[in-house]
Amino acid sequence: MYKKRVLSLVLAGILAASALGGCGKSDQGGSLKQAEDTAADTSGQAEGEGKTVLKWALWDLNSVFYYKTMAEAYEAAHPDIEIELVDLGSAGGTDYMTSLSIELTGKDTEFDMVCIQDVPGYSTLVKKGVLEPLTGYIERDGFDLSGYGGLTDQVTLDGKLYELPFRSDFWVLYYNPDLFEKAGAECPSNDMTWAEYDALARKVTDTTPGKEVYGTHYHTWRSCVECLGLTDGKQTMVDGTYDFLKPYYEMVLKQQEDGVCHNYAELKTTGLHHSSAFAQGNVAMYIMGTWQISGFINKIKSGEFTEIPNWRIAKMPHSEGVEAGSTIATITGIAVPAMSDHKEEAWEFIKFMAGPEGAEIVADSGSIPAVKTEAVIDKLAAMDGFPQDEQSREALHTVNTYLEMPVHEKTVQIDTALNEVHDGIMTGAVSVNDGIAQLNEEIPKILAE
């Protein structure tokens, strides 16, 4: 039963008022026992046509193809379960997470599984007490978390895990081998330090007017610079000290000054998308998430991108002394609302979706699952249009993945401060030293509030 529901402003206002009244909270301590008691009381109850109906909140149902495939595959293996997919809005902006928050803080939420779009949204829902802790279920069933590469540790709050990742994009290096051949330079490898990356970018750069080749490129997101300093896993963006960012800002600003990359202020003014910059055929390499893989494949097939037919990927460069394959990641998770009447059934679905079986379904759609088995790697590398060199396939393997922004209750305020300083440094409004000093002063105050 697949349907799309639009929340009215009136309903939103009513539910928001209920949330302010403190409704919808549950006791997190005895949740596993409550779930088991509920399952015992409702086992065998018929809903719909003799089936238990699980309602699943998600976004962009008509464009994210693995949703329906996932539900159908699970239903086929569990004939007593029917999954109803409910589209709460778009992933863009705050549409979906706002709608979800309103739903889960109401008196009568009807959802049994909910997709979690981002870390700030996850932190907010956990703080409101509207998500079921999964730790007890995981320990009881011996569910293996090792396949997540440490990501679940980074979304554990006060010793409890409230979501399992089912999708996890990570950062890689995209490059145009034709430009490296033209410059007589070796292509990027799967094991480069940032110093080696900088030297290679300079080697392929050509500043001749009208014939410019940019050795690398940085989108205007702050993460495109700041995340370079996170590959050693020694610090995060919520620690309150930011001196570790200095060499990366200095490297990028020097590259900008020397014409190795586009000018940040001009990119902000023109709004040039990072994929379009690379697709022009005069950018040798750039760092971006694996979500761009399917974008390049589709736009090359459609004839929109004609200048990069031989694009490839390599592992993200890393800090000195750090193992190759260490990178930065984002996650999409799935959770159980604390008020669900079918927690046990929902947990069984989550184990399927976030485990190896679900990972293959996600990979079949061209997306990157959180669990990356060899079968998943094979599926991704076999996509029509994926680079056929062995190095690109190997680049899909990761050894350490660190979240761009870990779970923290002050994530939103910290992110605002980081963005402001990033813009100031990159436009030259403040020096690197002054910008970092500002962060070292402001963010500890935010953390202490």
C-alpha cells in the first residue's frame, strides 16, 4: 500500500502545540521489555487482510527507487507483514525532518519505522525522547555492528543507539585521466597524502589565459576544506579547538592564489555547481561524496556531460601516517518511534534493511549502503557507466569512516559558527589565524551554554 500524504498547516499547528505540551515522551529505560510484552499481546492479530501493517515514514518516494524494492522484498519473505510507505516530503531543506518531528511529537503517531535524514535531526529526535533505543535489541539478537566501520559508535548517545545506518556516502577523489596524460603526470593513486595531492594538482595546472586547467577544485561548502583535517580520526568539528584546520586552509588558499583551483568568491557569486565545474573538462581532480557517482553516470548517458567520458575515482587523500581508505562519511538511518505499537516487527525489518541483504538492494539502485560487503562492491562496480579500471573499484573500499559532524546537542549552533568563519577565511575577510582564533573562542562558549 503505497501512498503520499501532504500534511496541512492546520494539522501541523495542532501537532506542534501537542509537542510543546510534552506529549509523546516515553520511558526509555524499560523499552525492550515493553516491546516484548507488546509483541506477545499482539502476535497473531490481524490488520488489513490478516496482516500486520507497518507504516514507514520516508522522503522522496517517487525518486528514491530502493524504498519500494526494499518493502516488496521484505513482504515476499514475510507474508504476514504489509509495509505502508508514507512520503512526508522532500529531502531538500528542512521539509522532511520538520514534518517527521511534528509527527513523532504528537499524541497519536502511527509510524513504526522512520528514516532519519541527518545527524542534527537525529540528535533533536533523541533529545525529545521520541525514538526507541535499539541497544537492547542489538545485544539480545547478537546483531553484528562491525560492518558499519565504526559509524554506529559515532551516533551512540549516552551508551544507547537509536538508529541503524542503511546508507552511507563517503568522500572520494574524482579525476579526469585525460588531463593527467596531457600534462605527462601520473594519475592519482589510492594512497596519497595531502602533500602529494597538492604537488600533483600543481603539476597538472595550466594558467595560460584561455587554456586554463585547474589542478583541483573545491565546492563552497565548508566541509570541502575542513573535512580534509578529519581523516586521522583524532579530532571532530565539535571538540571546541580548531588549530588542526590551519594547514588545510593555508594549502587551499595558496592553491587559490596560484590559480590551481577556482576562486571561492567567484564560485559563490556564479553559483557554479561542483559537478558542472568538473564536467567542463578543465578540472583535473576534486573531492566529493560518492553520491556524485550516479550523477555523472546519468548525465553522461543523457548527453549533458560530454567532456569527461573517462572520469575515474580514487580514495580520498589522507593525513601523514594515516591508513589509505580513511575518509569522511554521511549517513542515512532508520529508527523505531518510541510510540510504535509494533516495535518487534519494526526491529526485524530494520535488521533486514540495514544489514547485508538490504545493502545489496540499496547498491542495486546505484546508491552506497552503510554495509559494504564484497557482493555490494561488485554490484556498484558493475553499474553501467561506472569506471572499469581496477583502481576505481578498489576506491569503493574504506577502512575508517568519520562523520562530517558527529552527534551533539549543539550541532546546529556549531555549524552556523563554522560556516560564518569559513566564508570569512575563504573570501579573505579574515586571516586563517584570526578565523581559527574566533572559532576557538566562540564554540567553547556554545558548548558551555
